[in-house]
Amino acid sequence: MPDDANFTEEITKWVESLPNWGKAAAAGGLALAVYIPYKFFATQARKSPVKEDWKPDVVYLYQFPRTRLLPNLSPFCMKVETWLRMSDINYEIPKCSFTLRSKEGTMPFVEFNGKEYYDSSFILRDVDELIKHTSLDDHLSAEQKSTSRAFEAMTEKSMAISAWFYRMENVEKLLDLFDPKVFGLFGSLFKMIDSKFYASTLLKRISGSDIGFHSREDIIKIGSDDLKAISKYLGNKHYFHGFKPTKVDACIFSNLCQIYYAPYTSEHRDLIEGECKNLVEYIERIKNRYWPDWDEVTTKYSNETSNWKKRHVARNGNGVKH
């Protein structure tokens, strides 16, 4: 019996040797074989909470698998995890299957003291209220909170959708960022199916958005204008509202990362590296402070959350530890 690695290699060679019609037939058969059990398990009522042996006051974060270059390809998952780190909240990332979703049918979601919370914005709101701590936004004025809400909406409802156009055109490069083990034995066929499904899903989301009826050129420009607005408002500040990070920083950082660290070029990234260079400094500042384990996360696909703070050494302007 050949070992798994050799068997997988032989299967891959066989698939690649097939003519186009053969690959299509194999992909179609595998799609049915995958979709039917996926649909079955995804629609079954699941236990709640998922984490039965939960510990008090620990946030359990359920999200998509780790990838290379980026801790997560979902800006919403990154937003929640970055906020948890900024807020110094104790959290863990349990193992979960691709079919697992919140009761609302979305990712990410969290469980806290046996109860589920979904939607990234609701998670930040609800968990913030449940945990007895100083919220990141407590020091903000009413005007600043209003500004945060406006920029967060612009980032997630306009800029992100504009950036999806590039994502839709480069789906295969994105899927290559996952750990090959995620796709299992028939990795090449799975990626072929997933790439078409993901591209189709992105197109539907873009088309159904408020800006989706515009031309590609106009949609891209809308995102560029959003980036310029963020850059202008940020100016020389460390964070969006000064020297302390707030919730909106977790949102903006997580979306900018999807553009800046993407495995493909784009006008948006050119803009960040050129006219909006303060956004590069902003990304690196938050990454270095709250993701000191970035390299380990993106090379070893690590879900370890207990020691990331130990890796950070705070220094003052003269490089002296404090």
C-alpha cells in the first residue's frame, strides 16, 4: 500500500494527464460527491454551544483556516481577532470543520460562557458589554464615535467591495495560500471547484451591492477614493483617533491587510504604497504591536493564542524597554 504522499502525487498526476473533458467530468463527479454531504452536514441542527467543555470568561473564536501571507482571508475574522488582542481579552480558537457556521449561517462567530454571538460588528458590541473591562472606545467623544461608525461602514460596504473585484479575478492565487492539507487528497480538484464557486459568490455579492451596477473602472475608483479618505483623516496620527487604538482601527487594519498583503498586484495596493504611504506605516504599526506572531501564524498556520503577548517587547522612542 503506497503512503499517503505518494498516493496523492499519483492521483494528482493522473488528474493532470486527463483531457479537458476528463478533468471536467472528474470535477463534476467530485463536486457532487462533496456537495451532497456538505449540504447535508451544513443544514443539520448542531449542538450549541459547540465547545461543551468551555471555560468561564474565555472567548472561543470560530473562523476560517489560517493562510500564508495573511492570518485570515476574511477581513471580518481578522477584525474580531485583532480587536480581541487590542482589548487584551482571553480567547481561544477551537478546531472546526469547513461546514461549521453560526446559527445565522455566517463566519466568524464566537461563544462566550456557553452562548453564541455572530456578525463581527455585533460580536465586538456584545462581548464588549459582557466583559467587565475598559472598552477601547470609552475615551472617545460622541463625535469621534460617530466618525468611527461612518468610516467603518465605508470600509466594509464600499472599499472592501471594490477590492473584491481584484479578489474575484485572482481566486486561484488566494486558494493557494491555504495549507494544502485543508483540501485533502483531491486537492487540485477541490481548488478547481472552490475557485469557481468562490468567484461566483463574489460576483453575486458585488452585483448585489450599492456600487455593483457600475463599470469595473468606476468600482475600482470608488475603492481608491475610500483609501484616500482614510489616509487623509489618519494623517500623522498613530491610530485613527490618536495614540490609542479603537474598534475602528481593528476594522480598517483588517481590510487594508487584505489589499496590502494580497498575492497579486492592484491599483489599490499601488495607491497605498505611493500616494497613501501613511497607510503602510499604519498597517506595520498595528501588525508589529498586536501580531508579533504574524510569521508563525502565516507559515505554520498556528492557532495558538496564549503566548502572543510574550513576543511583544514595548519600547519607547529611544529604543529602551519599559
